[in-house]
Amino acid sequence: MNRQFNRDETALLRLFKRIQMHPSQRFYERMANAPWATHASPTNGRLSFSRLLVAMVSAVVVVFLIAVPFRSLAQQVFHFFTQSETDVIENPVSLEPTVEQPALGDLSDVQRASEVAGFAVRLPQDLPAGLQIVSAGVNPGGVSVTYSDGQITLILLQLQGTKSESTFYVGAGANVETVSVDGVAGEYVRGGWRQVGDDLVWDNTLPESLLFWEKNDIRYGLLVEMGEISQETLIRIADSLR
């Protein structure tokens, strides 16, 4: 498995040298100093979707780097998710995302936020009682909004389609459901990766859930990071975006 990661690292370096994205020297230093050679350290016993979601808003390239090693395990590719052939990823390594400071951290002026993002920012009009905005980040091409009531934490993402080519990897036992949301077809998954020793194990019983859809070239995501929100309620929230 480590030899596979080494091959992936070499391929990535060649790829970024060929394309016109021109990574910075800091990128290559980070590649050399930890991500592909150091095992992910256990934290709370599970790999939270939120780390990947934040990276999607601030540095989409980082999400691509995290995702590449799993491609050899891909079994089925959905529009927003890629399902692996197994529920266990042995000895995974990942690149810790470098999160940029948002260009705008206040959504009190939605018109201003839309100008910064480069598209019309939409916010839900129908939220479970008590959920309020506790943080927000707006960068060109991406918006992240976190709602919480102390018991439930919900993250809303909005990304320009050209900036959101990455997919999320789920285990073989994950149930990827196609759902109707916001007038289009979306995908819903409940569960997440739990860290067991040095491995990651997909666990459908984790309370995390993720709903993705794309409309008018904007990709949307709703993540339940803490607490419980049903699929039906997530879809209702999505349908209320204005």
C-alpha cells in the first residue's frame, strides 16, 4: 500500500509540473514534509467530512490530493460521490488542508457576499428552530456557512461548478441515494469514516450525513456534522434556498 502511495505522489508531482496551476514552493515543501509519508493521527476516532468541506471552499486542489489515493479502490463513481470496493482503507495518509482566511466573514450583506463570491449567494428560509449562523466564509468561487444551536451543527456550501470537480469517497457499504432536491437530482449519504488504529473504516451508524446537488452551475452541499437532521428535513432546507 505504501508503494502505491509513493507512486501516487510521483504521479501527482508530474501532473502539477505539467499543468498550468504552478503550485507554490510551500506546496512542494508540504508534500515532502508530511502528507504522503506520515500516517493520519487519531483524533476523535473518525475522519470528519467537515475538514474536506472547508478545504473545498478554500483550496479545491487540496481535496483532489486527498482523494487521489482512493482512486485505485474505486468501485462506482456517482456524480458527487465515489464508492470504494471496501469499507476499510488500510494505513491512509492525507494532506492536511491549508485553510485560507475568508475574503469576507460576514453575511449580513448578501449582495456584498455575492459580489465577492462571483455568484448569487442563496440562504435557507426554512431552518429547524434554534439554528443560527455561527460562522461564515466567503471567497471568490466559494461560500461556507455554519449553523448551530449547540446540539446540532449544519454546514452549507456553495461552490462554482468550475471550482468543484472533486468527489467524496465513501465505503462499499455506504448507501448513496439519488434524491430530488431544489428542483434537480441530488445525492445523499449518511455515515462516515471512523479511524480504527491506523486504518479508516466506513461506518453507516455515524450521525454525519451529506446532501449534494448542483443547479445553474453552482454546487451545493449540506453537511450534518453534529446532531441529527433527517434526510427529509435536509431536503426541505435545500428547497427553501432563496
